[in-house]
Amino acid sequence: MSISTESERNGMQQASNAVAFTLKKMREFAKPGISTKQLDEYSGELLAQRGARSAPMLTYGFPGYTCISVNEEAAHGMPSANKILKEGDLVNIDVSAELNGYWADNGGSFVLGEDINGHGRLVDASKEILRKSDQQH
């Protein structure tokens, strides 16, 4: 999408803000002992508070508001009441949303609590690669 007016820029900014806010709050809410379904339901509440709708649900009937992958899941994990977060898990959250006709997407990976499994090295390496890539452009 090309942004050619201030109104379009504002629309994109609002959608981006809703997604960024939701991702940040989900990361803060995540703790050992909760299910990825509980974390996902929280994201649905956050998006609704901002007037946004889950893009995966809206576009292709995804069974969650967000994609939550844990440990060996590469991407687009489906939230589940049976998937319980544990200390040291590698968690990846992808939030995509629509707000007033504008779409935004953001995601990130983090280690839940103490890095007892050594997943922090992967998160750190990913951040370093992105930093170097950004410097090259």
C-alpha cells in the first residue's frame, strides 16, 4: 500500500500502534503456568479495546487472535488450552490486525523467565542479524 495522504499515514499509525501495544502487553502477561490459549484470549481483549480485529481470524478463519509458537514450533503456532508455558520456553508471538481498513503486523521472540534452556543465544543472534541488516540498508 502506498501512503500518499496524512489521513492514510494516521490510519497506518493507528493500526501499527494497536499491534505494537498488543504485542508488548502479551509479552508482559506471559508467565509460566498459563496456556497459549489464555495468552491469545488476552490478545483478543487488547485488540478489541483498540477497535482492531485479528487479521488471521478475519482473513482465513485462524483459530486464534494471534500466532503463538513455543520452542520447536517454527512459526504460526495455534493457541491451545493444552499448551502450557514453562520457565525457559522460547516464545514467539505474531500479532496481525486490521483497524479501519488499515493492516499491521509485528512479532517477536523472547525467553520466558530464566533462560534455563539456553534459548537466549538464538534470540540474541536474531537481533544481531536484524541490526546488521538494518545498517547495510
